[in-house]
Amino acid sequence: MHGDLIRYSVAMETVEVRLPADLVRAAGLNLADPSTEASRLLALELYRENRLSLGRAAELCQTPVEQFLEFAGRHNVPLHYGLDELEEDRRTLDRLRL
């Protein structure tokens, strides 16, 4: 099994968001394609607030869990993982058939 392989069994619906260029620059995002990093930042904030499990946050921003953990660490977001998160991650893995 490849560690970098991500499989998403269902295509995710997307929405378009308009952001002020100054905000994108202040966040250090690429002006040509801020969506990927903005998605990670939003998923990270929802994880930090306990609104998403680790696995679901990683899935929604299409990032391997290991990379999402590193991203969280770089942004000083501590790992919080309990039985509820474990169960949600099991459901996510079942849904993705991993």
C-alpha cells in the first residue's frame, strides 16, 4: 500500500468563494490558486474547534492524515483524539473503502 495514495470514492460538491486579494496575500496563499490552502486552513479551524474529526478534516481538504497532522503541528493546533473521533474515522475509512 502506498502512503501517499488517497482514494475518494465520491466526488465532493464544491462551491466558489470570492476573497479579497489582500486577505489572500496576508494569509500567504498563492493568488493563482488559493483554494487548496484555504480548504486546509478551514478544515484545520473546524478540527481545532472539534467540529470535525481528524480523518474527516483531512478527507475534506483531500490531504493524507499524516500530512494534515504535520500541517496542524505547523499551525500549533494540538492533536485531540478520543473515542468519538475514532468512531468517526472508522466510518470515514469504511465510506472510502480504505
